Amino acid sequence: MLSEIQPADGDESFIQELEQENGNHFLNNEPDDDLNECQEDTAEAEVDCDEDYFFPSPDEVEQARPPEVGMVFATLEDAHRFVNVYGQVTGFVVFKGRNYKHKKITLQCNKSKKAKENEIRQRKRKRNAIERTGCPMSLTVKLVAGKWEITAVQNEHNHPLSNSPLLTRFFLSHKYMSEEERNFSRILQETKIKPAKIMQIFRKLRGKFKNIPVSKMAVSNLEQFDRLMKTENTDIESALEHVRRLQKEQPGFYYTIKTDGDNTVRSIFWTDAQARLDYALYGDFISFDTSYSTIEYDMLFALLIGMNGHSKTTVFGWALLEDGRAETFSWLFRTFLDVMDGKKPNTILTHQDSDITKSIAEVFHTAFHRFDMWHVMRKATDELGSFMAHRVGMETEVTHLVTNSVATEEFEYGWQAMLEKYDAASNAHLDLMYQTRLMWVPVYFKHVFSPFTRSTGCSMSKNSIFKDYVQQNDTIETFISQYDIFQEEAVSIEDGDRFESTLKRPTYSTRHPIERHAAEIYTMGMFLRFQKELLDASAFNAFEKEKDVMYTVKKALDYEDAEFLRDSFSVEVDLKTNTFNCICSKFERDGIVCCHVLRLFTQFSINKIPEHYIKPRWTKKLREQELQKYCSEKIVSAVSQSTLRYAMIMNRMADSCATVSKDPDRSKIFLEEHERILQKLTDRE
């Protein structure tokens, strides 16, 4: 059970609401009607701090029940905490409301206030924004004879209650802990360590001590732990044992090894059912990362990375490679193709490496291969550090030229002007960068689908996808063991994203009908991206350059996180076919319309996203539709058929559980029917 406790990105907004609320018993911020926006923003900023972190103990969760009139508490904090715990278990958050002479306090649902107009415009588009519904839930706690008594209760809400899967898994895990482990967990909570970190600590302890209970971890054991942390790589056989165990335990898990003439293992590749399903659905684009390596054997820890329908980074395959030769990469790519039923990606993004380039040309010869722009730029900084240090402004100008050029002619002219300005025409590395420009400067392949690779945030997330789990140079044992944790977290995040996309009512930032349409079709992750583009569109004015054919969209005011630092964009228009070709080419590159085109949608009263501008991979319905197709059409191997059926059932069950779990009676019926179905299937065997 312990291995199932992982933070889910889908829980993030709920946990942030908890953290925002938890500061209120320190701040005592009362929601007076005359509290101005500045004060509210300050209060919300203050309550975000970890200092005010609150999390209930397992005992409190087991004893949680609805508040009732007549309940008495020794202190106001005890009463507040009791209601807080019940709220967290049930799926809502409580804050202190009206305070009458510090003798009568109102505790309210944090969605009790009504949304204000400026919140709708400015703040509601944020993922962690708290939706205010005017919820009537409240209770009154009054000081009576030195104690605090609940004198009035209204337990009804006017919004769905969604308890967090993260909290549920964390609390359930305590049933399988020893008393010593439960006590240790309480101590960690009291020191304000959050659940995900607590379970990582338990994993690390159990991983190192195997089945030794916490009660036997004396000082000598902790000293042993310290020594174990400093040991070098264990034999690669331990890694093999681990993946063999995973193959037995996980349906759809697959691994293969590369051996030499002496039958010595040189490389290992592995993947699992979730990764194989994700590749079947979203394998049109992959990024190949070899940033990590092992300490003793200097093996490469390689990741084949993609982007799922929620625009989140996902891993398709993992490998420990003996070296960085083209032959080794070719073995990996051929193995990957074989496991993925021969499906090749359309686009591959890699580091700038001649051996990787050679093997991709050999195995993925039909794929569009390009270098990661940010990797090339970081390499340039290393190579040209002292050169550019003596030429003030050069590095900034190069970065601006690479990231903001929207036409090849613009880049060509700008590059030559930059060389002349800084007297850099004879620099060998700059010359190499220019000679290879077709492979890494975005403007030369702006029409190729490579989602969100322009932004530093996306690139950094890919390069640092494993940074919270391993070091840049780590042991084989750590790379293998941390895979388990990473994948469990990935599944939790996927479940959370699917929960948000199917059940969570989106919060709108405008009153434009096209925003409602986007919420209907897109996953939550993509809807938030679309919402930002729609909001950014309001920063532009549109001008007709050539009647019904060419328009210019000009920035009227600056805004945060602009993708291009320029003021004007040209858009070709064909109103007969509702075709809009923006010079920035965002739709071709990212699969979503840009703010410049959305500005013209407003101009021409286009209230729904045209069908040809809806990329299926970003929609809610794609996953289940494709699963059914893969399982109904016999286009994959028998093993893959079983894996896909498993994934489809898990996908459907996850959605059903998310819907049913909000109601205790429906949950009971669901579980009873589930048992009957299992018994029926058993009787048929």
C-alpha cells in the first residue's frame, strides 16, 4: 500500500485551497464586505506560506463526523480544527467568517462569497483560483462558560464536494503501518512535512532496510543507512532482478536486455502498460533525453519522452545504456519500435549529438529530426561565455533573434547584422551554429508539430523531469527504484487531470462563447492554455491590410508571458473556409490557435472553434475512442491487445469511480455490484 501514496497534480488545486485556508486561523482574516481587493490579495498571499501548513492526523480522520449543535470544544482552535478535518475528508474547505467581540465566531465554506467582476476578469483563469458560489454552509461557535459550543449548523452546500484521492490514499496507508511507523508519520506531520514527502521518506527507508520495521531502526541502523547512501553502483544483476519482479507484478510491463559475446548484460530497456498506451495515443512527437548517467559504469540513463493529451510530459520508455555510440542508440530505437508495434514518431527532438543523429537517420529515417533549441543555446553559453562577456548585449541579442524571428529572412538578416555589430564573423562556434541553423532555429521548422517546445518552461520540464528523483550522476539502483515512484506519481497525475477534465466545472475568464466551446472539447490542461491565448487576444487591435485577405494584429498593451516579444503579426484570411494563417504558425507548431487568430475570431463573430482547428489529441474524447478502436480492430499483437484492454478498463473505471465516490449511497451500490460481477466472472471460469 505504501507504494501507492503519491501526490497527484489533479489534487494540487485542492491542496492549495487547504493551504490557503489553513493560514486563516493565524491571520484571522474576516471576510468583511468592505475589505478591498488589495487586502484580500495580501491575505491570500500570506496564507499560502508553508508556515501555516495544516494536515490532519490519521486518528482525526478516523473520528471525523459532521458538526452538530451542542458539540463543545476546549478552545476555538479545537473547534476550527474539528470542522477543518471533516471538510478535508468530505471535500470542502473552511475559513473563519464573522467575529462578534471574540465571543461568537462563524465558520464558513471557503466558497461562501459571491464572485466579483474583477475576479472573473483577472483571477479566475488561474488553475488554483477558488471558485466562489455563495455556498450557504456555515456554523456558529459561541463562547459559553469558558468553552466553545456549536450553537447553529447549516451543513448543506450548493456545489459538488470532491474529496482528494491524495488524502484518501495517504490516510488508508496508515492502516498498514506499524504503531511505530504511525507515530513517526505523526512526528513528520507535526514538523509540517507534507504527505507526498512523508511517503517518499518511508519508501527510502523501506527500500534500504527491506522488511526491517521502523521499531528496529536504532542509531546503528541509521548509521548503516548513511553508509548505504554512499556506496557505489550495485551489480547490474540487481537492476535485472528489479525489472523481472516488475514484469511479474504489472500487466503490460516489458523489458529487454542487450548482451555481449560473454553473455554479460550491457544495456537494459523497459516500459509499461501506461507508457505503451500513451505512445499509442500521443506518439506523434517524442523527445530523447540522455542528460543522466550512472556513477561507476558511466552508463547513460535515457528517456523517451512525449506529451499527453493534457499537455503534460510523459515517459514512453526508459533505458540504461552502456555508452553513447550510434550502435547503442540504434539498438534502443529498434527495440522501442518493436515494443510499440512498429509505430514511428513524426517528430523527434534531441540534444545536439552526432551519434544520436546517425542512429535516428538509420532507424527513424521518416521522422522529422531536430535539436532542442535550449540545449544548443546552453551549449553556446558554455562555449562563448568569455567571448560574449566582452561584448555587452550580444547574448541577449542572439537569444532574442533565435526566439522571436517569425520569418527565415528576418533571422538571416538579423544574424548577419549581429555578427557585424559585435565583430564576431570569425568565431568558429558561431559559424557552426549558423551552418546547423536548419536543425535548431525554430523559424526554419515552424510548420512542424512540436508542441510547446519554444518556451523555456517546457524545455526545462523535459530536462528536469527526473531531477526530483535522482542526481545528474547517480547509482543504477537509484535509477531503477525511482522509476517506480515516478510512474506511480504519473498515474496519480493522469487520474487527477482526467478527474478535472470530466467532472470539474471550469472557471471562465471572459464571457466569449468560444471559451465555453473550448471548455466542452478540450482537456483541462489544454483549456487553460486556450484560455490564456483568449485572454492575451484582448491585448491586440486588428487592422485590415488587404480586404478580406490580409490583416495585421497589433499589440495595444504589454502583457505577461508573451510568446513573442514583438508588436505586430500578419494573418492571411479566407472567410469562405474560415482559414486563418498567422505568421507565428502556432497552430501548426502547438496544435492550438494563437491569440492573434483569436483576436480575428472576435472581429468576425466566430463563436466556436472551427473543426479544422481542433486537434484531436488535445480533446477529452480521444482517449476512450482510440482505446476502443485499438481493441476492436485487430491491429496489434495479442500481448498488446491484453495491455490495451487493461488500460481501457482502468480508464473507464477511473472515470466511474470519480463520479460515484461523491455520494456514499451510490458508492455502496457500486461496490456491491462490482463484487457481484467479479463473482459472476469467477463462476464462469
